[in-house]
Amino acid sequence: MKIIFEYCLRIDKVLAFILNAVVTLLGLFISFALFVGIVSRSVLGIQVFGLEELVLMAAMWVYMLGAALASRERSHLSADFFQAFTDNECLHDSMRIVATVVSLVMAAFFVSWSYSLFSWGFEKGQTTPVFSIPQYISQGSLLVASILLLLYTLRDLIGDIGKLFIKPLAQ
């Protein structure tokens, strides 16, 4: 079991490194493309066709992969208002499990919905107007992010349950 856990940790670190690199590169591309678009229009008076669709696709991936990274680090928004009402750690842990179960159910719905959108886009064969890039490339960002969200939420649930039950055993 320990070997599987270490293997999963290694995969997670590699995946996080790749996600961070992709988000950074796409962020740089978006910044550069917007700069080029503004300078070409304002200074040179030249319209760069297709730049907006490239920026839009890159932005979709940045937003979705950024959401996956936030889920990985558990730094997304949360409303832990039970901590304001009580100091009972068992209640805090229990409510964290309830919140994680709700998040897991929602993540499963997101995977289903994003898969439907992705497969619909794949079947319809819609493309962008200038470069004819298939729309399912940007729609795929939703599917990838929702799968990662599901996996990270499942990891969090296992960790939360472990904290709830292992803590009393250690005392």
C-alpha cells in the first residue's frame, strides 16, 4: 500500500509540474499575443486576423488548468463557517467531509457534462473561423479540468476521512 501511495505522489508531482509549465507558457503566450494585437492595431494600423481565437483557446486552457491546480492545492474558495461557531475539531472534520462529498458529487456531474459537450463538439466538427481549429480543443479543457477536479476531490475525501478516524486512534 505504501508503494502505491508513493507512486501516486510521484505522479501527482510530475502532473503538477506539467500543469504549472503549461499554465505559465500559455499565460506568456496570451500576454504576448495581446501585446502584438494592441500594437499592430494602435501603432501600425494593421488588423491581425485570428489572434482572438488563439487567445480565447489559450485562455480556456489557462482558466481550467488553473482551477485544477487550485483544487490540487486546496486553495479554491471555501466557506468554513463552522469554525466560527465552535471549537469542536470533530465537528470541523465532519463538516469538511460533508463539503468534500458534495464537491465530489458535483465534480462527477461536471465530468459527465463536460464529456457530453466534448463529444458533441467532436461529432459536430465545428471549427474556428480563421484557422479552422476544432472547437473540441477548447472544450477539451473543461473535460480535462473536471477529471482532475474529480480525482483531487476524491483524494481530499480519502484524506479527510483518514484524518477523522486516525486522529482519535493516535490519542
